Amino acid sequence: MANKIDAYIAANEARHFQEMFELLRIPSVSSQKTRQAETRRCAEWTAAHCRTIGLKAEVIDTQGHPVVLAEWLGKPGKPTILIYGHYDVQPEDPVKLWNSPPFEPTVKGCKLFARGAVDDKGQFFAHLKAIEAHLKTAGELPLNIKLILEGEEEIGSPSLPAFLERHQERLANNLLVISDSGMYKKGIPTITLGLRGISYFQLNLRSCKTDLHSGSFGGAAPNAGVAAGQIIAKLKDEKGKIQVPGFYDDVRPITAAEKASFDSLPFDEQAFMDEIGLKALVGEEGYSTLERMWVRPTLDVNGLLSGYTGEGAKTVIPAEAMIKVSMRLVPDQDPEKIRQAFEAYVRRITPQGVDLEVLYFQGSVAYVADPSHPAFKAAVEALEEGFNAKAAYTREGGSIPIVNDMTRRFGVSCLLLGLGLPDENAHAPNEYLDLDNWRAGVRTFAHFYGKLGELGAF
Amino acid sequence: MANKIDAYIAANEARHFQEMFELLRIPSVSSQKTRQAETRRCAEWTAAHCRTIGLKAEVIDTQGHPVVLAEWLGKPGKPTILIYGHYDVQPEDPVKLWNSPPFEPTVKGCKLFARGAVDDKGQFFAHLKAIEAHLKTAGELPLNIKLILEGEEEIGSPSLPAFLERHQERLANNLLVISDSGMYKKGIPTITLGLRGISYFQLNLRSCKTDLHSGSFGGAAPNAGVAAGQIIAKLKDEKGKIQVPGFYDDVRPITAAEKASFDSLPFDEQAFMDEIGLKALVGEEGYSTLERMWVRPTLDVNGLLSGYTGEGAKTVIPAEAMIKVSMRLVPDQDPEKIRQAFEAYVRRITPQGVDLEVLYFQGSVAYVADPSHPAFKAAVEALEEGFNAKAAYTREGGSIPIVNDMTRRFGVSCLLLGLGLPDENAHAPNEYLDLDNWRAGVRTFAHFYGKLGELGAF
């Protein structure tokens, strides 16, 4: 059976690519109101595609962007998995840094460039093609599959909790499967055991009702741009330690076993820096680079704007400044506690004469999986067959805010089975997907469904 | 004669306003390449207008924007004054904060709103109307007048030194007159005795070849936006003291006489704050607000840009950040020495893993006038006649980079006779000109020419 499926996948690859290109051409940027219609169009396209491969599928409205639900439930008595993905994407700007149009899929060698190629359209589409391979060769799936594809992952999934609440029975499952994460590196197929949480803010500063002439008023008027710098400099010290009081109180220390498993992974600092174009690795003292990215919390400025940013000189004291800043959280930090501590601290460090407005965009807790679940063994075997290489367990620094909610809600484990590579520019210009990994991923998913079906119950 | 001139000015005011509106409609933004043709059109319009009032005028090309030269030299034996002004303006952005279109002059009460209304089109145009009043009533001027109106003041006058060098004999004069400064307040006509210099930079930071996902890499990758904040916070301490080593070495201390004269001016801190919309006055410890703005050097962030600045959240580690930063200099600071000290300091405080590029846009020394010159007495009398109020001597915190060059070159004094008010939003949205002051200014200038003519030689 596996051979027949592998052959089907190989024989239909050219058509599969063309279909994936159609999906990637839709600019479903969930954070932008001007892209609302395109985001809905992406949901409709996805549901229609699910139907063409043999699933039942519908587009269901929410308060925000719609959710696509698809399912095949022809194996009563066999386990049911729920595959989660998202059809929305990050904004494409700065567009000038893309080498090809972000919404025109462009293949160079084994790389497919497009916004959403790896995060997450390409990844959930690999599941659809694995499902298609079973249905078109055997006429059935080896177990029951439900898919939930949302359109708000990149903005913190605001409508999903209510949606899950409303459709909880219909979505009941024995295992959650998500392919929205990364491989450790090319050649090492990976199961991700943990994710960081997030806490994301925008700070709006105002020092005056309008911009002022820096000659006439410089020296006496507060400057929102200077205030922004002073605030940023107090968020972290120069050794990377976050200065928000109480921030580290609930951080779960790294265990000796985890530390040993991370240390056993091949990691070449210079190659890592070269790959993503860094001149130095920085961060919290006393931790390795993998620890800093996977099990330690951190803080980053995500955006900054104040005063005159055009060509040449303008002698102005900016009245306003904007800082986007987010923290990555680890077990057992509580986003609500962090939110309160951060806001109180930022209010305290805002300089005299400057008004502060704090906007809170999203918060989610971190997640750690238990690898003793039998599905994890099946996934390791499927990965090793699909990729023809030894699989590894890792963690990931990013966040999938909904993982905790869904595992708790359904009382199931979550298997994070990602196809991304660290340098694929998710959220950045020139995002791409490695087509070798995609090909291996489709095979892996198809084999994985088969192995789960053989397991019977779990 | 003075009565006849005052009557002419009053009788022709409506037409004068219409002409000034034509001038203000031309978007002569010298810093923007896309406005190059409009900037030239402004020069052509100005020269043509000079001819209609009876001056000889021409537009002379430079390496950059052209210079308008105009003159009336019909009084051999009488002194010659050189009036300097500029027809270029600051960029109008942020346009959304304007209450009327920046290049459509809009009168509300005694306020004329438009980019360039006070800085400097309205001010040099008042001289043209005072000249017109003499020529149309008496058929001649009481002394010789040359006008030089440049198109690069707002970008640091890069082409003017070479222009002055080439046309030095033709521009020879006995007194430089500039109306590009402000009155102390409405009701107090003002002669400005000093200006601050400037040193303006752009810092370009790069921490990575491309933006990174803040989840995957946060904690290990340097962040250009965080670096920008850390650099800004080290430029000034929280008491407003600039941290560049050697920055204060050559600052001329304020004299007891100056201090006394500043202290004698009416200054209501609360009213000042209310007028420009401040919640606090900040600045260097140990100095009054007027001292901080007039005789002490300072540093301001003029612009800031990094990462994602659109709507909502984008979880990115910015690869780039841009800081525009300028210092206002006082006697006897040397811009070249300051440039070197600033650049060396900024290189030293740039965090590890971040590349720094320093762009230097402009530098000019500060200026102080000697009020014992006989023309200053004539100016005080003319101001008191024109405004019907007692005149004051002040300083100004802004810069007119070319003042030092011209006074040295021609071996003359410079009289800064400004019509602006502190709240007229020069360089900011909703720039305006007080039409009461403009009216009084035209009368003042006309009387001033008459008094200088009576002085004979100076």
C-alpha cells in the first residue's frame, strides 16, 4: 500500500505544485483590513479544494476571518485525528526586499518563494495531498481525519476559542496534529516537543500636541523619539536580562535531560550565523544558543516609528513615537501576570512629560509535549521512512497560541510535525519552502496516517 | 513720505495677499527629488514677481536648486543692504495632521495657514512688498538693495558657499538683513542677536541580512530596533546632559548681562507649555528654559524607523533601524570637532553584532551679533513704528547656517529682523503666519529702509 501511495505522490507532483501555487497567490494577510476579501477568498478556495480530493468541507463564519472545516469519518472504531493549520499569512512588507513578488510563487532550484510558502499554506497543503493519495489509491483513509484551518493565526487567533467552544463535539478527536513548525535542519526530520508563548504590545508615546521645530524648542521640549529610546534601553540590560520586575519568577528551569539532549544536536555557531546573516550571537548570559531560543524567555522590539523618516534632514522634535514590543514566554510563565507586570513597568519608566498608551495585541502560554504517547513513536517511524534519515526531538522558539487551548479542551496530546527550515524567512521577505522537504513531508504524513490506523486505539 | 507709504501698503493689502498665496501654492520642498521641478518653478515665479515690482531679477543655476538674485542700485553714495531669504520649504508630512492642505493657503482669523507661510516665504515677501511701496509711491528706494533668495536653506545650503564665492563682488554690501527668525511673542517686535548652529546625522543600523522570525530566533539574534534604543539612551543622560565626550569643552558660558536681559523678558512657563501643548518642560539642569533654548547646546532625535510599523502585530526581529539625530550648537563649538566626537562616540556605543553607517547631512557654527551697530538702532525705531510697541533683543534656538559665512565674507553685520511667532509650527503640520505681524512687518521694513537711507554711511 505504502509503495502505491508513494508512487501516486510522485506521479502527481507537477499538478500538486500548480494547485499549491494557486493557494499561495491569494494574499490572505489577516492583520490588514484591506485584505479582508482576499482572506475570505482563500478560505473558500481551500474548502473547495478539500472537496475535490474527497473530503466534506465547509467555510464557517466567525466574528473575524472564517474557519475552514473538513473531514472524512469513514472508519468508525478507528482513531480520529484533528489536523490544525492556518491559511492566513503575515504582511509582506518591506516589499522592496523581496527578490520576487511575494504573492507570485517563484521556484529557484529546490526553493519555492512566496509569502505563506512555509508558514503555513505549504505545510497544511502537504496534509491535503497525503490525504488525496490515500483516497485516490485506496478509496479510503486508514483512520478518521478532521481538519480545522483558521484565518487568524498570525493575529493571535482571537475568534478561535469561541469557535472551538461552539463546535467542540464535532471536533472531538484522539490526537491533535499540527504542521506549522520547523525541522532542526535539512536532513534531520523533527518532532517539536515544546513551543514558547507570547505577549505582544504596542506602546504609543506622545510628548506634545504637534511636532516642534528642533531649533526653537530643542533643549526644553520633551522628545517622544528620545523617550522611545530610553524606554527600550530599560527593557533589557546589555547582557540580555529582561528588567521587568518578576518576569523570571515562574520560569521552569531547564532539566539536565533536556540540556543533554540539546547538547547532543549538531550545532555549528559559525554556520548558523552565516546561514541567517548574523555577525554575532547575543543573549542571556549562562545559556547556550539553543537554550536561549527554545527554553528561555526573551524580549524583542518588532517595530519603531517616530518623527521624520523620509529622505534627508528635517529638524523636528517628534510629538509621537510608536514601539511594537513582544516577549516570548516559556513554561510556566502566565501571560496575564506578564501583561500586568510589563504594563506597570513601562508606565514607571516612561519619562516625564510623555503620555503613554499601551495596546495589548495577544498573549499565550508556552507548551511542552509528553513524548511517551504511542503516536510519537509512529511519527518517528513515518518521518524516518518519508525523509530516509534519523528523526530528532527539539523545541521551537516560536508560538502557536492555540496549542494549549486545544490540547486541554479535547484532552489529547499534540504532535508538532513541521516541515520548515530555520532559514526559510517565515515572517520576513523572501519566505520560501524547501520542495525536497515538502515531497518527503507528503510521504511522511501519508505513512503516518497508515501507522496510526494500525495502532488501533491510543 | 512714511504716511504715503503706509497708506499704499494698506490700500494694496488684498492684492498683496493674493500674490503671496500664489507663492505659497508652489510645493518647493528642497529635500525631495520629486519636487525638483516645483522648486525651480518657485524660483522662476519669485524672480518674475521681483520684476513686476520694479527690481532687476534673474534666476541663477547652481549645482543644486537655483538662486534668485534681484537688485535696485539707483542710489550711488547711499548704503547697500543685502536681504537674504529662502524660497524652499520643509517637507509637509505627516500630511494627516494638517487641518487644511499644506499647499493651499487658508486664512482663519488673523492666521494664514500654509507650508512656508512663516518659514520663509511670507517673511521675504514682506520685504518685496515694502520695496514695492517705495518704488510705486516715490519712484525710487532710499538706499540700494540687493536680494538673494536661495532654494536650499532647509537642506543646509550646500550650493550657497560656492555661489557666494563666484558672485562675491556683485553681492558686496554694507549690511546683511535676514527675516527668517521669530519675535519673542506677539506684541513684542524683536531683533534676534544670536542663533544656534547645527550638526545633523543619520545612523543606519543593520543586525542581520534580513528580518527574522522573533519566535525562532528571539534571544540569540541581535535586534537592530533594540540597538537603536540602546544608542539613543546613551546620547543624553536623564538630566539632559549630552554624553558625547568633549561635547561641552568649547561652550561659551552665558554672561551675567545676557542672563539678566533674558530674566527681564516676560516668561510664563505654564502659558508657554499650554501654547505648544507640552505637559512638562525638561532639559539640562541648572539653566532656565530660555537659556536651554537659546544659549545651551542640545540634542534631539528627529526620526526613527525599524521593523514593522503597520497595523497590528508582526513577530519580526528587524534587521535594520534608522535614527535621525541632530545637535544644536552654541558659540564657540566647532561643528567639525563635534562631528568627529559624535561619530567616534556612536561607533563606541553601538552594540555587538550590529553594523553602523553614519551619514552626515549638515553642520554650521552658531552666531552672535554686536548690537552697537547704528543699523540696530534704526531697526529698533522702525520696529516700534511698524508695530506700535516696544522692541526687544533676544536669541533664537534655531539655525540659519549661512549667517556666519556671509558676515565674514562681506565683512558686515547681520540684522535678524523676524516676523515669526513661537507657536507658528515652522517645520511642523499647520504652519501659519500671523497676518497682523506681516502687516506691521511690511511697514517696519519700509520705514527701516528710509532710516538707513538717512543714516548715510555705516
